[in-house]
Amino acid sequence: MDVAQRYNVTVGGVDDGQPMLFAHGFGCDQQMWRFVEPAFADRYRTILFDHVGAGHSDASAWDPETYGSLDAYAADVLSIVHELDLQDVVFVGHSVSAMIGVLAANAEPDRFASLVLVGPSPRYINDDGYTGGFSEADIEELFGALDSNYLGWSSAMAPVIMGNPDRPALGEELTESFCRTDPEIARRFAHVTFTSDNRADLEKVSVPALVLQCTNDVIAPEAVGRYVHDRIPDSDFVLLDATGHCPNLSAPDATIEAIEGFLRTRTG
């Protein structure tokens, strides 16, 4: 199976436009960008895809040994970049895909023009002098719930992650997305995500970056976003007028405006 089929790659926008590659977060798929991507399709060549095991990707391409670290997901991103021969890429990554984008750009910086990191976290577990938002016990409890009842965990946690309790349809959509993901793959991806530590990778970023942060984000608190901004040498920080962890769904206009402003500043 070729790269386009393996990752369910969707190419749109302007054929000769600068490529803009969108990467979704845990438990999601490329549909999570449906309110954001069209705003750039009149000027950019837009590329969306599903991580292995998500959406309409080829789940048979997944195995637990290969996908035991975020490096494998970064390698998948680079596979798409190579297959489409993309240059000067604007990478837009949500949640765990923000760090996947950092790893991909660090591996092949000449392929990337900039990074847009939406709700990034280089480490979810608190450490000495570092606030990740979770204790070791929190993560162990999360893994226990995931391993014992993934669908139940999804139904309980997705609305919390989404935030915006006054708009329950958003939480319901995220719940449905989580529940469509293969439970075994989702559990493994969660373990990889929540035990990763990519703090040392931030200072290696050599392309301009935008850090987009929401308020009341239970997954990536504001302190984490500011930490990412402080550690990436050439980065901008925007605190969105949005709550929760998924502004691409809950606040697409604010997300688009922030990305547009960053790209205007960086490209003139």
C-alpha cells in the first residue's frame, strides 16, 4: 500500500501553493481540521492525513514495536513530505502532533518553513521545576482506565478535554471520534504520548514557530505553552480567546486569525 493510502492523505488547495500540512491529535482524525483548512485553501496547497490507526488510515500498518515512540510518527510525517516532494512546509500540529512536528522538523529542517503548535506539551508529567499538568499517579490512573474500559474512559474524558460545557455537541463529537479509534492502538498511542519527554528537542528547533494556547486546558495548561515558547529560540506565543484543548473545533475563527497573523509576519 502506498503512502497516500496508508495515511489517507488528502491534498487540496492551490497546486503550486506553499504546502501546509495539518496533523491531528490523539483520538482524532483529519476531520478535526475541517473548519480551519478551508481558510487557507485559496493560497496554500493543503495536505491532511490520518495517523496510523486513526480515521481511514491503514491500521494494518501499525505494530506496537514500531510505534513505541513519537519518532515513528515523525517518520510517518516525513514519509508524506517525501512522497509529495514537499518543500517550505508550514506544519500545523495539534496536541501530541505538535511534538511530532518538532521531531520531524528537527530531523529535516530544510523541508520546513515554520511550525504552528496548537496546545503543545513536551512532557505531560510534572518534574522538578517543571509543571506538566499531571502527577505520576494521575498518569497511572489514566492508563488504568484506558486499559480496563477504553470506551467508558472516552465517554467520560472527551467532554472534559474539549471543555466548553455550554456547547455539549463539541464534547459529543470528540467522544465519537475517540470511540472510532481502534482501542488497542489508542491505548498504545496514549502510553507513548503521556510518557514522552521532548523538552530537550525544543531548543533544537531552527524554524520559526507559533505556540497557540487556550485557557482552562486540562491537557496542556498555560504554563506548558509558555514553557514551549520560552524554549524554542524563534517562537511567538498567542493566548487564544478560547477554552479547552481543541480550538480547531471550538474556536476555529480565533485559530485561523492567529495562524494568519503569524504567517503574515513571517512571510511579509
